[in-house]
Amino acid sequence: MKQRLITGIVAGGGFLGLCLVGGIWYHVLVLMMALIGYYEFVRMTKVPPFGGTAALGYVGVLYAVFPWRLLGLDMPLSVMAVFWLLMLLFLIVTVLTKNETPIARVAMLFLGMVYVGLGFSYLAATRSMPDGHGLFWTFLMLAAIWSSDAGAYFSGRRFGKHKLWPAISPNKTVEGAIGGVVCAVIAAILFAVFSGGLLGIGRALLLGVSAAVVGQLGDLIQSAYKRVYGIKDSGSLLPGHGGILDRCDSWIAVFPFIHILSLLPVI
């Protein structure tokens, strides 16, 4: 517990500090997290993390999260176009290797590229939103996600009786999930109250529910594929916490979701 607390304070403080600073330093941090996250994903799927095929995935993640706008550069192709081209290359690999690299493997590598690349790209883009309030929106969503986690944990311990999804995550309960939603909504509404009119109560309610529900689903997704591959943590970078994907599984589900559904201003 002591190690977990120390890691949480140091890593969390460093992340939030660079988030406050913003700009290229924060974006580079998120880019590094994305590349490490993809490394963890590849390693979990029992594929050599630095093999030739996996390299295509790193290219996709790098392209999606790279700070193009902050460096004054135009993105040569859309992320969708690059992902399609990389998908084609992944499939070509199966042909060139005469199925020694099976389609199931390249499908997982491609899935991980999209999952990690888009997730972290939206995390980075939220901080540098052109409306000038990127720090507010980022802190709002992180606060709602963390409130959901805390609410689910303490509600589950105090009131948990009905298992939520025991085949995937045996410790999660329905009562805990509901507590997580309530706490996330309260956190979002508090941000609205003190936002000076930037955030309305109705939108805060939608954002709080999204952070809790989609965040908990992101956590279950992570639990599901870790269970398939028989591992406890995605990595060991953060002592007591596991890997980058263990800590960011909710983030990389929630941030794309709220933008794709236009719950935040368009980036």
C-alpha cells in the first residue's frame, strides 16, 4: 500500500503538473504514454513487442498522437486514411509470410493501434482545445473518472452484494457501479457550479454519466483481455499500479467517447 501511495503521488503529481503547463511538454508526455501503452498491449498478446509486424502499430500510434498542430505542421493525411493504409499493410504481411503471421495476430495488433492511438490522441487534444478551456475540460473529465473509481470502490465495499460481472472482474458489484455513477455526476456538477457559466448542469450531467459508465466499461475491457491472456497487470512501469494501460484504461475509452458524441465542443 505504501509503494502504491508513493507511486500515485509522484506519477499523478507529475502528470497533473505537466497538464497544468500544457503545450508541447504535456503532449510529448501523452505521446510517450501512448507508445508505452501500445508496447504493453503487444506484449500482453504474446507477440514480440519490437518485431517487424508490431512496428506498423507503433507508426500508427505515433502518427495519431504526434503534436502536429503544436509544432506548426500540417498532418499529411487524416488519421483515418493512415489507419486504413496500415490495415492494408497488416493484411499484406499475412500474404507475404504465407500465413506464418496469421490474420488473428495482425487483427489484434491493428485493434491495439486503434484503441491506444485514438484514446491517447483525444486525451492530448482535449488539453489544447482551441476554445482556450482545454485545462478545464481535461480536469473535469479526469475528476469525474477518478470520482467514479473512488465511488465504485467505497460503495462496493460498503454496500456491495450483487456481482456486476463475475466472469470478468469478480470484485466489482452493481452497488459499486451505481455509487461510481453518482460520484462522477456530483463531481461534474461541482465543476459546472464553479465554471462561471462555461458548463451547464445538463451537460455536466451527461459528462458525469459518460465518465462513469464508459470509464467502468473501459476498465472491464481491460480486465477481459487480461483474463484471456492470463495476466494480472499490463506492465510494471508504475509500482503498485501496474502499467500505463492499467491506469489509463478508463481515460482512453472516455475521452474519445465524449468527443465523438460531441459532448464537448468540437476539437
